Amino acid sequence: MHHSRVLAAFAFVSVAILAAPTYVTSQTTTDKLEQKAKSAARDVKAEVTDSWLTAKTKIALYSNERVKGRQISVETVKGTVMLRGKVDSDESRTRAASIAEGVGQA
């Protein structure tokens, strides 16, 4: 489902750019279309990046023996990974935070 939104956004941007004949539109209209296309591309990139960070963090938490990954939920907004849940100890909490930080730096 996520991939279909990404493809739809790219298709929309491509159609918007190709459908506007440059000889008829004024420079300001062309600039507006270009800005909309760039904005849409940035939004799609941010969404893909957030999804990638969430998935990568979940995988890292599940694969670590000292942290119970099922007890921690992961949410990423604008590149910031947030962890929520219950852990057995401060050591597990510190380890989960360390794992999440390591994913963002990798």
C-alpha cells in the first residue's frame, strides 16, 4: 500500500510536469509547477525514509537478545525515532535507545 502511494505521487508529479506546455504557460506558472513537483518529491522521500528507519529499528530491536523487541513500539516522524513500551530494567532501556541511535547513524 505504501509503495502504491509513492508510485502515485511520482506519477502525479510526472503528469503535472509533462502536461504543462512551456510555450503557453508564463514563467511564474512554470516556477509554481516546479516548486510543487519538488515539494511532492521531498514529501515522498521523507515518508520512505521514516518507514525505512522504523523498519530498520524494529528489526534491530527484535534481533537483540538483551531487549524484548515485542514490548517496544517504534514510531518515526520526520526522521526522529520514538520508542515506547515496557522493559525489564534500566539496562534494557539504555540498550534499546542505543540500538535506535545506531540505526540512525548507520
